Amino acid sequence: MPPSDDTALSVTELNRRARQALEQDVGDVWVEGELSGVSRPSSGHVYFTLKDERAQLRCALFRTRARFVAAPMRDGDRVKVRGRVSLFEPRGDYQLIAEAVQAAGEGELLAAYERLKAKLDAEGVFANGRALPFPPRHLLVLSSPTGAAIRDVLAVLAARWPLAQVTLIPVPVQGREAAPAMIAALGLLNRQAALDPGRDAILLTRGGGSLEDLWAFNDEHLARAIFHSRLPVMSAVGHEVDVTLADFAADHRAPTPSAAAEQLVPDRRELLQRLQALESRLLRAQRARLDTEAQRLDHLRARLRHPGEVLAFRRRQLEQLEGRLRRAMQARLETARRHEADLERRLALRSPERRLEQETRRLTLARQRLHQAMPRTLTHQRERLAAVARELQAVSPLAVLGRGYAILENDEGRVIHHATDTRPGERLTARLGEGRLALEVLPGEDAD
């Protein structure tokens, strides 16, 4: 029966659990085997496979740790790798994340090297990075006077920059005496540099060899002496795959003695080619500038005229400008005159005397019309008043009173409509067509 959606794991979740289980249960381990498929992409990481007769293991050595690995790491080499077992989740690949790599058989020596390197790195001894003079005025070389390294350095310097001033300070580069001798030489050179400012760079170098042969350059005190040197130091020890503590402590590292010489001085042949190219560019630019200036000179000569012609031309220009000025002034005056006449005309139209005269005429005409209209208006109004009076007389109650009727009112002025509205002894007023009568109500008999 298939699992429900709630119980099924995604591929991502399963790989995550597998990685966590591997990292927690196995942890850091040492694994010995043969290198195969060593790959160094541009990222600086190193990818390889570690195998024996019956199995193989994918490994990844990241850039931050790869620069501290002294083992050559070539296909077929037998090495010991320290790292943590993990799983690359996106592809589900089981792998070993390498932290250190050492050649099999050199385990104790490499372990001591790794411990000392970590100690010095934590103290900041590997933090040097001063710029080297280019080229140095006086290069001080600490090396064996009979080794191949000094011969390579001098040969490259002579070929590239014969002007270089080089002083060899012979020191042993192998054995127990090597590190103390190099430390003493560094101290002496720094003291002399305070008296002779022309000495401005130190090259510490020797040829290749085994880990035991190069062990003097892994001395802790030598690394500290290089770090505290007032003069900048370049280290070029062994071959490109050989990395010592002196390389880390120095301001700059070269993979070989010859490469160190190439980095310290320019190539005279390249400089000569650059100077020749600059000379060619300068000559071309000079010729182009001369051609341009010649063209400008021809143009100026063509434009150059006799002073009399220039004066005549300027005189004609002046006459033309004078005529234009006169015409412009006349036009400006004519415009001003027209504007002034227009303002005077408009002022005359808006003069207070003119407006007063107009208003006086209007007032006289209005008074005449008023005198003419008043008699007609009074006659008309009298006729309207007589008509209204006649209409009012026709509907007036006084007209009824004139025919013999009367209106009874009590003391309060209220009209008496019924006999029951009165009481015996009450005084009434009778309003007649002409005049008024005072009346008193007498007690009467009730009708049967």
C-alpha cells in the first residue's frame, strides 16, 4: 500500500536528513588512499577521488584550506586526508570535505607543520603584504652561494635587468644551522638598512627538495623574523608545489627562484620595445601636429589682408551701422510721436470736463422727461384711485348701514349676531349709517 502524502519525504528532505546523520555520526576522520582525478578549476577549489583496491570516495578541498596544503596532490600519490563526511544535497553525492592533506609516511612532520601554521596564522604572522620596490635599487639575496637557486636568480636578473645591484648574503639553507643563520642575517640586514637607505628589498630563496630538506624554512622563529623585518621580503623556496611557513610570512611569494627574479625586475627587452613603440607614436604625433599647424598657417595666410583693406572694410561697416542707427532712431521717434498722439486722443475722450458736460446734458434731458411725465402720471393715478374707491364703496358694510341697518357691538368691540350673545343690563353700541347710539339690554320675556 503506497504511503499517504503526509508521510512521504521529499528528495530534498531525505538528502538533508542523510547529510545530518553522516555529519553527526561519523564526524572528522583520517582516510588514507590513492589520489585519482585531481581537478583544480578556476575557483581555487580542488576536487579529487580517494580510492583503494575495492572502493573509492569523492573529496572536495575548498580554496580557503587548499592554500595551506603542502602535499603535491598528483594522480597516483598516496596521501592521508583529514575531513568530515558529508553529503552534497543537490546531487545526493556522498563525499569527504577535506581539511588537510599530507603525503603518506610524512604524517608526523606534516602534522607539526599544520599545527605551527595554524598557530602563526592566528597570531597574524601571515598578515604581511607590503609592496616591493620595482625594480629594487639594491636587492639583498639570502641563499646558498653554491646552490642552483642563486645561479638561476643571477642569470634571470642579468638577462632582464643588468642594472640591478645585487648582494649575496651566503647562508646555509638546509640543516639545523640554516634557520638560526637566516634569522641572524635578517637582523643584520635590517640594522644596516637603517644606515644605508639604498637597500630596499630582500629575497629569501633556495631550490627544491623533500619536506625534510625544506624544513628549515618552516621554523617558527624564522617566520617571526620575516614578519618583523623592516625591509619587504620575497620568499621563493623550492618548486611551485612546495609551500613553507616562510612563504606565508613573507610579503610576497614566488613559485620558483627564477620566477622571483622575473617578478622583481622588469624585462629590458620589453621596456625597449615599449620605448620604441612610444618613440614611433611620438614621431607620428609630431608629424601630424606639424601637418596640422602647417594647414593652420596656410589658412591664416589666406585670411591675412593689407591693413588699408581692413580699414576700408571697417569704414564701410561703420557707415552701414551709422545708417542703420539713424533709421532706427527715426523709426523710434515716429513711433513715439504716434503713441503720444494716441494717448492725447484717449485722454481727451476721458477728460473730466467732457464727462461732466455729457452728464449735465443727460441730467437736463432726464429732468425734461420727468416734468413732461408727471401730469400724465398724476391724472392716471387719480383715475385709478376713483375706480378703486367706487369698487370699495360697493362692497363696504357702511353702504348697508346707509340703507337703515345697524351693527351692534359690546364693550369689547365684538359684533353681536344673536340675542343670546347678550345679558340684561349689558351696554351695547349701535353703529348706524351716520353716527353711533349707546344702548342697554333690558330683561325680556321668554316666548311660549
